[in-house]
Amino acid sequence: MSVIKINAITVPEDSGEELGHRFAARHGSMEGTPGFEGFELLQPTDGRHVWLVVTRWASEEDFENWRSSAHFRRSHAQGGDADSSDEGEQARPAVGMSSELWTYQISVTG
């Protein structure tokens, strides 16, 4: 059964599109990560300023292994929020003001 991790990222009113651009620029960067099953970036449509990054993992252990990896540290360096942090590239300022990690498992599916 998949483990679901949701990162709720609060962004300033004028920064949501930048968050979306940063995630789009890194599309495919998680490919080949052990246990990673996929993700969605959910944009609010009701006036909220909280974007949701919903990821699915084969196990809690796979998620924790990724969180302690160099790949995670690079992608979440200062300005993270899915920044491209390749060597030699300067980190951009953070888009999010705060974030909160939620953990779920699938109870019922249709």
C-alpha cells in the first residue's frame, strides 16, 4: 500500500506561479528514485495561498531514504521548493513562506 506525503507550501499571493515554474523545470528529476511512485503539484483555485505537493511512495523507508539523500539536499537547498541546484548554479530565494508535511495512506480507492 502506497505511503502518501503531502507538503503544504504557503506562498505569498504573487509567488504561486513561480513555484509552479520551478516544479515544471524539474519534471522528471525524481525518475529512478527507489520507491518513488509519482507526484502532483496542486494549485489552489479558491483564493488560498497553500499549494500541495502530493507524493506517493512504496514505503515509509523509501521516503526516509530519499529525505536523507544528497538528491534531497540539493533539491531543497536554500530557495528549494524544487529549485534546480546543480553545481555552479546559484540558489534562488525561497518561494514558500512556510511548509508543513502531512502523511497519509490510502484507505479506499475507486
